[in-house]
Amino acid sequence: MDTPKTPFKGLTLEEIAARRQALKTEIAEQRKCVDEAYRQVISPFTQARSVTKYIGSNLLGGVTLLESAMWGFRLVSRIFRLFKRFR
């Protein structure tokens, strides 16, 4: 039979409890880091105080973009008409 040359030294309950406590503190530290990273990622979305303010600011940006596109279209069409006239 195979007999081990060195006797097996098991873990005591105190060692297991110490390792468990160290692991719990390490997990708590990692959780704090993850929570902080999560807060940094979602902070731009939580700055809007209410839903109407969030929608209103986005709507205002959209209207400005649409108005700029209309002005650009008008400008380009006037330039084309100018070149058409001199043909």
C-alpha cells in the first residue's frame, strides 16, 4: 500500500476562521471599489433632478440640431441657385 511519508497536517478551526475573515474583508474592499466605479459611470444620468428636466434638455438639444440642419439646407440650396443662375 501507499503510505504517506509525511503525516497530513489539516487546518484547525482557528485557521479556517482567520482565512474566512480575511476573505470577507477582501470581498468588502472589492465591493466598495465596484460600487464606486458604478457611481462614476451613472453620475451623468443622475444629475438630472427630474424626468421632465432630463427630457426637456434633450429635446432642446434636438431642436437646436434640427434648426441647424434646416439652416444648412437653406444655405446650400441658395448657393446652388446662385451657380444655376450663372450657367
